[in-house]
Amino acid sequence: MAYAGLSCGGNGLIVLVRIEKFENQKTDIFPIIHDDFKQFDIAVDVSKKGGSDLRYYSIDPSPYVNDKAIYIEPPRKLVLPKVNETQKPQFKEVDTTGNLKSEIETYIQTQSREFDRNDWIRLGMGLVFELKEEGRYYFHELSKPDSRYDYKECDRLYTDLMKRGYQKVTGGTIRMLLRWSD
């Protein structure tokens, strides 16, 4: 998000995000933003999809401005196999993720932690980036100790993160999140 402030009427918020191509904003980008806000029970005025709405001023004396906002990219088209139960992945002879999987296995066997929602999402993003579909098993296993664990919600979030293809959250973040429980 590049900017958030009070709407001109003062009854809502105006949110501006960075997009690379204007053509994609209504069909590809707006649904992503809408879903993100929906996860936090924030209502979105779907008639205001941007582009034709000019914004000259805001009455907000202290808006949120993010000079380092990254571009929101359209989701990549992925076809995922339908899976009823997650299967424990088999270790490959050459483990391209270093000791990450072994560290996660050890953590699952010896420790547990309830993650707040932001850390839980970051954990999923890191598993998607490092282990792709194979990380789904670990995401469930790391989520199970939480009293709020719900198989369908956990699986739905992982599928959503797979579609978005985040690349900034890596194994280092996973290791950091697991160490915080020590």
C-alpha cells in the first residue's frame, strides 16, 4: 500500500496501491486487494475500482504514506492438483533448500508455537517460496498446535499464497519465526 487516508467525506478510507500496468487494475489487481481487505473484515466499495476516480485532496491530517511500496502483480495462473489430505513429502537425495526441511522436521517433533496471523501468513509465504507445493505439509504441521487450527482455512490460505507467488519471504524468515518460540 502506497497511501491510506480518510476519504473526502471523512466516513471511509482511500487506499492507493502501486500497479505496473493500468490495463490489469480492474480485472486482475482489484480482486487481490478486495480479498486482502476481506480477510480483515474490512468492507470495500466495489464501485470504486480506480482509474476513473480522480483524487485531488484528502481531509486526513496524518495519512499513511509508504514511499517504498512495492507493485502489486496480477496472480499467476496455476493449476494445482486437488488434494484431500496433505502427504508428507519425500526427501530428495539433493536437498536444494539446505537444512531447512530438516530444521522444520526437528522443530515439529520437539517444539510448538501459536503464531499471530501476520507471522502465520509470513510462515506460509516462506514455505511457498522455498518448498512450493511440498511446503503445504509443513504449513499444516506447524499450524496444528494452534488452538485456532482449521484444516480447510489453513489449506485455503496456502493455496492462495501459491497463486500469488510471493518472492520476498525466504527460508531465513521461516528460521527466524521458529526461533522466536525458543
